[in-house]
Amino acid sequence: MELCGTEAAYAAGILDGEGSIVLTRCRKGRWPSPVVSVASTDRELLEWLRSRCGGTIVRKRTYQPQHSESFDWKLTDRQALEFLQIVRPFMIVRRKIARCDLLLSEYLACTPRNGRYSAEMAKRKRELIERFSSLP
């Protein structure tokens, strides 16, 4: 992931304004994992994020004919954490900062790379999910 200081600040502004930081279950039978996403009708903006940070862009369904076409850029798992680590110093929205800080400080400590959870790690993961879910 390649972002200079100015680009990291710009990406943080996009995340603060149009993005979301969530823990979500991407596959059935798996624990929830971090997802950073930005929704926009400006595909060029999302293409810039993808070219600099990776991730995927999907076209969202248009429910009404008068609605503009919109897109969603997403980063998941460790890529999402790497992105959050880079943009965190530039974020200003407190509720997003709280979500970011919780994930950066605790997610990896309770997530084994091989996916095999001990009873203690599973307990810590459930507690993290509960705390994350209770944030505004």
C-alpha cells in the first residue's frame, strides 16, 4: 500500500466523510473480520483508492430509475487494518477513530493466522466483537 502523507490525509478525509469501518462476517462459518468501505457515485475517486490501496470496487444496485449509479470500494482483513494504520493520524471523526483504534489495538491479538482458535482466543474475540458492536 503506497500513500504519501498528503494522500494518506486525503484518504482519511474520504473515510471520515463517506466511509465506514465495520466488523462483518464475509464467509459463512467464519468470524467477523474488519472491512473498510467507501460508497460513492464518483467511480474515479474509488479507482484512485483502489490503485493506491488495493481492494475491490463493486457496482451497487440502483433501485429507482432517477437514482445515480453508485459504487462501493472495499478493503478486508489485514489490508483493511494496514489502511487504517496509515490513515489513523489524519482522521477527525471521533466515532470512526474509536472503531479504528479498537481494531488496531486488539484485533490481531485475538486472531490467529491459521484460523484455529483456542478457548481463550475465542473468548477474547467474542469480547472484542461485543465492544465493537456497542460503539456508536
